[in-house]
Amino acid sequence: MAHVFAIHRDFGRRFDERIYKQELAQRLPGVRLETQVDVTHRTFTKRSFLDVLTAEGARFEFKAVEDFTPRHRAQLLNYLLLLDLAHGKLVNLRPSEVPHEFVNAAMTTAERRRFALHRNGFDAQTPGAVALEAIFIPLLEDFGTGLDLSFYEEAVTHLLEGEATVVRDVEVIGGDRTTLGTQRLRLCAPEAAFRLTTFAAPPPSFSEHCRRLLRHLPLEAVQWINITHHVITLTTIRKTTKTMESRKT
């Protein structure tokens, strides 16, 4: 950090973060920049780059922004969890001072792999249910809970035959049965969408709004997986009987 402070004094506040990192590597032997690390599960590979890694193994994430945001902290935490590292530090060289703060991974990968599985109305007979569970649970057993939601979405999409197959424009049907346009959704089967969430306490309205969504889509169900640190809840949300009968008519 003494080198970081000195660079900030010498270079000022208006350079891109890559310039500050390059200067740090010049001044401090053993610093490695943008170190590539790949983590894999089956055919899925997630590539990460360690922003600044010192010879002692300390992980730093450089920013040149007006202020840290929750997204910056979440990004660094996600890297730490993926790589099973305990600590990292955010450093911001844009302000007049140099804000810096530790981000700590409170749980190890082994701890994050220990979770309970709850099936809350999860219907294995509905489209996509079995395939989604068969992909998602081994993924969690490998990487654990607590990662960024986008990581799980990316991995599941890849394992369900890829974005071209999974991410689709689905027809939206209005109240008078006319087509209003399309809605882009992730599908686990031609007749079912899936949603991954990380609610600490799922809002009571979530299921109802999914049912309202289904009223206007040619789909049978939404397969919903909610991920917390210790509990995974699988739920099938289906069209109401009234809506399904109306579709048949």
C-alpha cells in the first residue's frame, strides 16, 4: 500500500486503472497482473483474471472510480469464493485520498458445499424439472453456494446445451388472444422456463407473479431454484387449472 500511495501522489487521480497497475508492477518486484485462472465443471469453464497478485499471494482489485459500489465488493468476493481465497482488498485511485478496504470470504468452499435440499412443490413430472435438478445439484456440490447469481445462470445455460438453445424469445399473448411481442427467457425445456434466485427470504408475491407471467406465455411451468448459503429450494410454478383449460379451448 505504501507503493500505491506513492503512485497516487506521483501520477494523480485521472489515469485508467491499468496505468496504475503497470506502474506498481514496475516498482514492486514479484507483482503479477491479470493472472488467468480457469475453474471447470464438466464441460463448463469459467475464466477469471486476478487483477493484482503480490509475490506473497495477496489479492488486490484496482479501481479508478468515484466511489466503491456493492457490485465492486460482490465481484471481488465472487473471485475469492471461486478460488477458495480468504481475503482480498479493493483499492480506488480516483478520489483525492485512496480508499481501500478488505473483502473477506467468511466461508470456505468445503463449508459452502454443505447445504440442505428442499423440494417445495417441485414436480418431477413437469417439463425440464428432472434435467434442471440433474445439472444444478452437482454444480453446487462442486462449486458451493454463495457465488454471484450470474455465474450459476451462465453455468446452467451452458450445461443445458448452450445459450442458443436455452435463451429464447417466447411469444407473449394478450388478453384478447393476440400476440403482443416476445419475452426473452431461459428455458429448461420447450414448455418450461427456469429462474434462479438468491433471496434470503423469498417474497410471497414471487410465485404469483410467475403465474401471471405464465398466463400470457405458451409455457406450462417455471422451474424455480432459490439459493441461500445453507438451503437450496426447488419449486415448480405451474399455470392455474383455469388458465390451462382456457388454452385448450
